[in-house]
Amino acid sequence: MNKQILFGLLLAALTLPASAAFDIGQLMTGLAAHKGGRAKFVEKKYISLLDKPVVATGEMSYSAPDRLEKRTLTPKPETLVLDKDKVSIEREQQKLTISLANQPEALAFVDSIRGTLSGNRAALEKNYALHLSGTEEKWVLTMLPSDQRISAVILRIVVTGSRNQVLGIEYLQADGDRSVLTIEPITGK
């Protein structure tokens, strides 16, 4: 190929508009379109006082925009339900319900989960700086708390996924402990 043709192709390539990169707006639109579902999970909690992570398994269900149920099956049965501004935990015949209305740090943490699942960018940006990397097929959303009260508890939240599916959530706490939740959607029914 002669130099003039090569130069012409290179010039044409440089002047063509670049394809749009995958951005937070596109991610949030995709997540908002996903109205719910069920998934299996494995959660590993790395606690500095323990030699090995604490591993829990179970199932989760989500109904947009604000209901998430997490049923832990092992090592001990437990049900946690986030419904609007209430958190309910049931364990060994005991049930505890907490209103998040007067607990802004806890509500911000809960909103990081629900805001991501529902594609609610405004709810996320109220308490976090958002950083997205990757492609629509394999994305990573990093949330850094913008409020000192929240960052005193959580240093960062990293959510991974593909298209409109959240496949993993990692929480790094201010004390160095962390939790890694791996999610496998259940298809069908």
C-alpha cells in the first residue's frame, strides 16, 4: 500500500467521530429497566480478628424500586428485608425491625444497594462520587462516600456487573474489614 493511501486512511480515521464510551447514564438506564428477580449469593466477610473469611450462602430477591430480601441459608438461617425505609432481620425466632428515617449513615448504605439495583443515579450521587470503568458487557462501578459520616464507616463500595445485572458487590469498611458478595441470577420461573 503506498504512503498516500495509508496517510488518507489514517486521516479519515482520525476525523471520524469516536464511538461513545459506556457511561454512568447508560448503566443507570440499563439497571432501571431491570425490574427485579432472584439470585443465589455467596458472601465472604473478611474480618481482621479471624484467620479465615466467614462464608454465607443463600438467595436474594429484588422488586424495584425499593424491596430487597436476602435469605441466608448457611451457616445459620437469617432473613434480612429492606423495604422502603425499614430493615427487618429475623434470626432464630427473633425479629428486629429498624426504621432508617433517623439514621442517615445506615440509609446511605442501604441506598447504595437499592440505588444501584434500581438505576437511581440521583440517589447514589446524593452520598457517593461515582466512577465507572469497563464496557456494557463487563463494568465496574466504584462508589466513594462524599460525606465524612459515611466514610467513617465505609471507605468504598465496588459493584460489578454485566449489562443490567449486578453480579458482585464489595464493601471496604473504614476499619479494614471487607465483604465480598458474589451474585448469580436465577433464570426462569
